[in-house]
Amino acid sequence: MKIAIQGELGSFSHEAAEAMVRGAKVVPCARSLEVFERVTRGTVGGAVIPIENSLAGSVAEHFDLLLSRDVHIVREFRLRIVHNLIALPGTKLRDVRRVFSHPVALDQCRDLFAKNRKLEPTPFYDTAGSVKHVVGSGLRDAAGIASRRAAQVYGGEILKAGIEDDKKNFTRFFLIQRGKPRAARHATKTSLAFSVKNIPGALFKALSVFALREISLSKIESRPMRGRPWEYVFFVDLLRGDDEAARNALRHLSEVAEPVKVLGIYPESKS
């Protein structure tokens, strides 16, 4: 099965794709929009996208694309993120001046830069792509921050391993496919999006449909609605699969909120 990812081979998305889909042929894409377009056109069987990091928070663009595109969530996966400082083989740490990586990765390695003032953090489009750039360009005064797999794929040398500030650093990934959501086998979680009118008590009424049925929410987040200034979409995760209580709650929600879009009904990741 072809699985699209945003970023290069050797990225954390690549690792997640291999863990989620056995034997997947990973198709790297330059932009998130391209990932979603490949899925909706059917040129790939699905895509693996990061949706939330335990330190940096949510990937806002991916929430917006989940809402606007004809795709649904099939599975989720939590990946432990270990950052490494990777350079051209033979490079010494004392020679490194620039460190390339995705801005989120740079932000998660602040201690490295605080302890090594000569290192200049330099934003790059992708973690694995930073290693590909450093090694491919033969840069001996630079390094990238990426996964151990990126060093293996692009022939880099790890100068320092496990450089992330917080060892409890996880990213949550979704496996998405084209079409309307179908409840996965053994589903225990539901992701959805809805909007309410800006009137007193509207959000309370919307959330009460879950409280009345003792359905727990593990996440709620708001995002601006495109084309409707100062109106918001709420993204919610329910700790419930496709059962009678959840179906009744969604029917009740549609009476007090509009629009309502179920993004996926899938098993909760235990990793």
C-alpha cells in the first residue's frame, strides 16, 4: 500500500507510517496540502500525518485539512520522539556552527543551544530533510537535528544522541484514508468537529450532550473558521466508539450545533 507523508524518508512521519502500515511504500511529499490531495485523488491508499505533539501542541494546518477534505481517520499512533545531532561523517562537534531542522524540533532542543552558544539554530522544512541537505551538500560546519533513521538513510554521523529537552516527548499521528468515516473494529475513540452560534450557553449545550451520557472527552480545541471571521470550529475527541450512547449524542449534537463532521471512529492508541 502506498502511504503519503509530509517530509523526507527517514522523518518521524516515515517511522510512524512503517509502524502503522506493514509493508507500506512511503511516498514523501513537500507540503501537507500535497499529502491530502494525493489521498483524495486516490493516487495513494492513505497518508500518515502528525496531528499533535506532547510539548509543541497541535498541528493547526492538519486540523484545517481534515475538516475541509473528504478523508477520515482510520488509526492513531503515538511515537516517542528522540532527537539527534547529525553531521557529515568526520565532522567534529567543535567545528559545527549551524544546526538545521524543523522549527518545532529546534524548539524542543533549547538546552543544546543554551549550552553551546556558538551553535546557530537554523529553521528548515523537515527534520530528515535537514540531514539530507547537510550530507548531500558536504557541509562540514553544519549539522541537522533528526531521527536515528535519518542518519542511516542519508549516511550521516550522530554527534550527540537524545538531545531533546524533555524525554517525555511524543507525537500523535493519524492514518487517514479517502471517503466517509467507517467505524473501525474495536473502536474506542471518536474525533469530530462542530461549530455553534455565538450566543450565550451555546457551547455548554453542545458539550452537555456528552456529559448527559457520561461520555468522556480527552481533547477539545478551537480553530478559526475560514471565511467567517470570529467564528470557530471545535475539534473534540470522545473516549467512545460506535455505540448507542455515542450515536445518540451525535444526533443530539446536530440539533444544537452546525455543521457537525465526524472525522473518524478508531481504536485509541495505547503506545
